[in-house]
Amino acid sequence: MLDPTLLRTRLDEVRAGLATRGDGLGGDLDRLVALDAERRAILPVLESARHARKDVGERIARARRGGEPVEALVKAGQEHAAAIKEHESRLETVEAERREWALKLPNLPHASVPVGRSEADNVEVRRHGAPPEFDFAPRPHWEIGPALGILDFERGARLAGARFAVLTGAGARLARALINFMLDLHTGEHGYTEVEPPFLASTDALTGTGNLPKFEDDLFKVAGEWDLYLIPTAEVPLCNLHRGEILDGRELPVWYVAYTPCFRSEAGSYGKDVRGLIRQHQFDKVELVAYAAPDTSWDVHEALTRHAEEVLKRLGLPYRTMLLCTGDMGFAASKTYDLEVWLPSYEAYREISSCSNTEAFQARRAGIRFRPDGRGKPEHVHTLNGSGVAVGRALVAILENYQQRDGSVVIPAVLRPYMRGLEAIEPAGG
RNA sequence: GGAGGGAUGGCCGAGCGGUCGAAGGCGGCGGUCUUGAAAACCGUUAGCGGGGAAACUCGCUCCUGGGUUCGAAUCCCAGUCCCUCCGCCA
């Protein structure tokens, strides 16, 4: 949610900022501003009516104690009550519509974000490692995995349909090794607190992060009388951990990391990445979330991005860091870095992590505030999130970048302790 | 799934439908006493939104949402969460 004061006082800037996202929402803003003005007009009228009612109530109590007649006062009270009811219902109507509009507006891009229309306008900020050079024809992971007997798409489909896969043996173990390696790195060296949250979330939680009301189609909803969805990312539970709370500013920033499976219906992505593990309905991810005071959140954003990069560095995977342009950013983000890992099968860098600062956008929706010095007026915190990193895509990157001529796949050194010392996954008996 | 009990300020805990935003205690803060501290004593201490330069002032807030009433922490209905017992279960 955008700052309502900003909407009131600097409408033109907001309009210009949102336009760079290319969502095309000029008229929406006018309606929103009108509703806001209407709300603010009703409020003082309603409040003075309430005051009058309260006043009459006290006079009745006093009259009664003094044994005086109260009929006229009661009559006046009834009239006030009727007026209040009327104003309240009007306010309710206006407020409901205002909120509906407000929740559908995306975040304003930060000034340092390049203006652009699509992926093509993103800016590379740094690069690490170089794509491997093979002296044989490298194969894509959807051939390597099944050949090694560690990855099975047919059986995934048998269990749940298209875009589901099964990992077996060393494949399953590799996924678990990646999860444990990442969690150990972030908790042990980067200072994160590990969380194991519910894997389902309520409408309120998903509204807090910005997934609802606009993107319900991307979610799996639980059938029956449940107000629950499968989480599309651990960002949802981690950002809602402190929903409705007032934090102590002296304890900021706070850092959370969680491993969870993630579930996305990927509606609207038909035909994209149909082969392999790149785009699945279910995938594992280790997610980083930070709550920061506004004056440090941009430093925290850089730090969090570096924490995600460290995973790729230690895994020895070549990657580059991209600053997303205005047109390619997610709904809640004010600024986003994507980490893209080299995938030989695509002969391209593909997204493996996305690190965003949402500033107060989510905090305003979710009511997360802090008191700077532990006292005084609460302000909204800034929330940040980043994949640290996507497990499925990391597994893909390892299979493809570490493949050998004989069909085996070398295990990156940092993962071997998690693989009982296994140095490579061999074709024969894994 | 069945049967009960509960939700009040930072915490504990009172609260006949009418100056109740709420007794009392603890904790916190300020002070007296003391070389210093403790103890004791005195005072003070909820949040949110709006108006005002300020003193101050208006509204909302006793789990949430409805209802009854001139007036609800208090009465009625629905829901959420927590606890105990039974059943079931990893």
C-alpha cells in the first residue's frame, strides 16, 4: 500500500512513478484520491455526532440521579443515534471501496531503479565466475537427471500431473544437502534466525505481502471451508510473523531465514519452460527476510543480496547480478536485484534469486511498525526479502555446470559433507 | 469430532447497563530518606487517529464482527484464539 499522505500531497509524482511500471493505471488514481477526500469529509461530521450522543447520555444519567424527567433527552439521543448510523454506513461504503483500490496499486519504484519496459532493460551490476567450457556436448538437466536415475518427470506426472517431478536417491539427498548448506551458511555466518513456518497461509497474510487481492490466480487454494492457500514463497509467513506488531527499533534489523516448499499455479505461464525443473508447481526454496528501519533498509538490501550471492559463490556457480528495471519488478518491490545463474542448456543466465526492498509497502498493509528508540511514535518498518536461493534451480545449475563427459556429476566441495563425502554422482549405481 | 472453561492496560487481576479508559497489585519512571544501594514512603505511568504553536481538545479502543439500548467492558447472536477432559492421531 502506498503512503496515503503521498497520494494526497504529491499525486503527480506518484502517477509518474507508477506509469514507469507500465501497468497503465491513470484513472484508478483519480478515483482513489476522490474516495480518500470523501472519507476525510465524513469523518469530522461523524465524530461530532458521536460527541453529541455521548453528551446526551451523560445528561440522562445525571437527570435520572436528580429525579428529573428524561423523555426529551431520550428523544434527542434517539435522533443522534439515527444520524450516527447513517454516517457510519456511508463511511463504511466509501472506506471499503477506497481500500479495494489502494490494495491493488503496486509499489512506487525507487529513484535508483532504471526505467524500462521489460527484462531487456535490466542492468547488469556485477558478474562472478565464468561459464564452464566443455570438451564434449553438454546435456540439459532433464537428460542428465533421468539418466542418473535421480530425477523422474514421468512419475511426477503420475503422482500430481504436469510440472511435478520426483527426486530419488542422490538427487533427493542433493536437494537436502543444498537446503542444509544454505541454512547453515545464513544462520551460522550471516546471523539469520531460522524459522519453520506453516506452509499454508490465510487471506490476511497473503494480503499483507501483496499476493492478494490481485494475484489469486497464481496461488493454490485449499478446497472446502478453509480460508487457506499453499504458500507461494516463505516470504509470506516470514513477512507476516510480525503482522500487527510494534517492534523495538533498537532491535532492528532482524533477519529470518526459512526453508519451505513453495507452491505456484503458474497460471499464465503456459508454454514457458515446459521442460525440466525450471518451472514447477512445487519447488523448495530457502528464503531470507529482514525487517529494517527506513534509514538502514538500503544497506540491508545490499547486504541481503550479498548473502544470497555467497551461496552461489561457494557452490562455484557462475552468476551475474541484475538490477531490475521498473517494468520488470514485482508488485510489492521498490527495488529488486535478481541473481541469474549460468545454465548451459539455455546458454543463458536464468533467475535463481530475487532480492527486493519493499520499503513500507508491505508493512503498511500488514501493520508492522517500530518505535525508533523503544519509545515515541511508531513508524512503519521496511521489509526486505530474497531467495537464498531457490533449491530446484540450484540443483539444475549443479547438474548442468558440473556434468562430466562420462555422464557423472561432480558434487561441489561445500556440499560433500552433507552427502556423506560423496564426490560425484555416477551413472552406474549412484 | 464431543463436553466444559476462558480472553480486560507492559504483566497479574477486579469490574450492580450510566462521569469506567477502567479498582488493586506487580513492573517502569520521577522523588524523599541514604555515603551508595536495598527496603520503606510519596508521586507518576495505556494505545491509535484527528485538530492546535502550546496548554489542551475531540473521536476510537476492555479478542473480532454484528445486535439490543438515549447509553455496552457489562445483555444477546455469530466467529477467532487459548486452556481442561473424552475420542482420534504423527
